[in-house]
Amino acid sequence: MSAETREIEVNVDEVACAFGAQASFGDVSNSVKSQLPNNRVVTEVFIDNRFIDLEEEISLQPILMAQLGNVAFKTKEIGMLIRESLEMAPQICAALTMECEEIRALFEQQTFVEAHERVGELSALVDWLLQLISGMQSYGVGDFRDTKLNSGTAMDSVRRMESYLSQLHGALVAKDYPQFTDLLTRDFLAETKIWEEMFNKARVEWTPQKTPKIN
Amino acid sequence: MEEWIQTKDRIIEELFALTFRLSDEVKRGDWEAMDLSLQERAKVFINLIRLDRAHAKEATDKDVYWGKQLEIIKKSGDETYAVIRQELVNLANEFRAGELSRKQIFESEMISPKGNKIEKSV
């Protein structure tokens, strides 16, 4: 068989799929993604059993499959992905609680560079939780925002969090660090504890829909 | 204060503003706007990677962390993923061509002082 007609096997969730050896990694990757059902996403890519991070994945786009080793894609059903994330979410909330105190200490010690980096990390964690809430809302049975908590509904909590984040942002931009850390370790931290309760509840009660809602 | 630290502070402020905006979008159930915010957020993470690498002149633990945040965002949707991919291609090209300089970073339009895009939505 000539190099032009030779086929290369790619594993998608342990199922072998054939592609032309002259196809690029990008062609194959796009083809795999486009053929997945709507409720599945590619979560990991491996070459010779080695995990490929996003940057490497991008750099491999033009490379021909014939030049690569064994390529494998792992996909996940979104409901399952959300369930896994829900296992981690209460731990993230607990980590945020500790993060608040540590950030305050860093600002008090005037180690501003590290303090800002930690604020960025905190922001990324809150973001992850917000993405999870929207995922639960989009892919869950019923309206997650109506979930009852000890202090109102999940929606009430999201509203309060939005207000605290807005105030925190204002204090950060104004470089009013005493105000920022005060808000962080009082209101934001208290709400984070409510989110911990919310995600613990969701971990048990959240049920995925068979097909995602269309908003 | 060193220029790169000031720039980093501005990017972190922008990141925080996007988190605030995201919480507002979740509250309103506006998933379309949320997707756009995540795309913007991806660009901010790329800016952080860019800045950390330019300062350290190599990949750092910190920019690996921002890279992981991109991995999380990429699971959000095809359009968001396409934005991340394009940004990473741009980043790789800049490094390859040796065009990346601190000056370019500081003059980058994407690093908007105090997140002017955000202020409009508040």
C-alpha cells in the first residue's frame, strides 16, 4: 500500500477509527469533534499514552498523522462531566475559604504581586464554579436556580455573590485593599460557605436531562 | 512599581471584572452572553501567559496554571474553543517570529486599562 492510500488508526474512547495517513492532526481532531453527539466533548488527547495539553494540541494541528505515534481521544458525556465536577465543587469552595484569609494576609504584608496573583487564581476558581452552575442549569432537569438552601434559593445566592463580586472589583480597581480584604473575608467568604452547601446538595440531587435544554 | 507588575495588576482586575460579569450572566440566564465572556476570559488568560513568559523569558509554573484554566474553558463550546485555538496560534507565532517584546505587550489593545469593556455592561 502506498503512503497516500495507507490508513492510520486513531482511538476514540477505545474504538479504532481509520483516517488517511496524509491527514493532519488538525483534520482528524476536527473530524472527531464534529462527529461527536451534541452532549459529548473531547476532554483528553494522548499520543503514545502521553497526555497532550492544549498548547501542544494546537502546535500539532498541521502535523501529518503519519508522523505521529498512536493518537487517542477521550470524550465525556457532559452530564457525567458535570457530575464529576460536582464532586470537586465543595472542595473548591473550601479552598476558596482558605484563599480569602491568605489573600488578606498577603495584602496586609504588602506583598502585592503575590496577592494579585492569588486574586487572579481566586477569580478563576469562582469562574469555574459559575461555569458549573450554568452547566447544571442547561443540562439539568428543572431549574437549578430554584434549589432551596438554608438562606433562600440558589438564585438568591448567585445574586448576592454577583453583588459582592461587583463591590470587590470596585475596591480592587480603586486599590482600596483594606476594603477589598474586608469584603473578601466577610461577605464573600460567608457566601462561599453557602455555595459549599449548594454544591453538596446538587451533588446528591442534580439530575441530567437526556437532551440539553435550548435557551 | 515595575511596568510589568502594573500590567499584570490591570489584567487581574480585568479577570475579576469578567468573573463579576459572568455571575451577572448566570443570574440572568443569558448563556449567549456567557459564551462571549468566556471567550474574552480566554484572551485574558492568554495575556497572562504572554506576560509571564515575556517576563521570565520561558514557560513558568504560573502560566501553566493559566493554561489549565484555558483547558477548563475549552470544554464550554466549539466557538469558545475556536477563539482559544486562534489565540494560542497567535501566541505561538509571536514566539516563533521572535516578535514578542515587552513593548508590544504593554501596547496590546487587549489589555485595556481597568477593563473598559466591562464598565459598559455594569
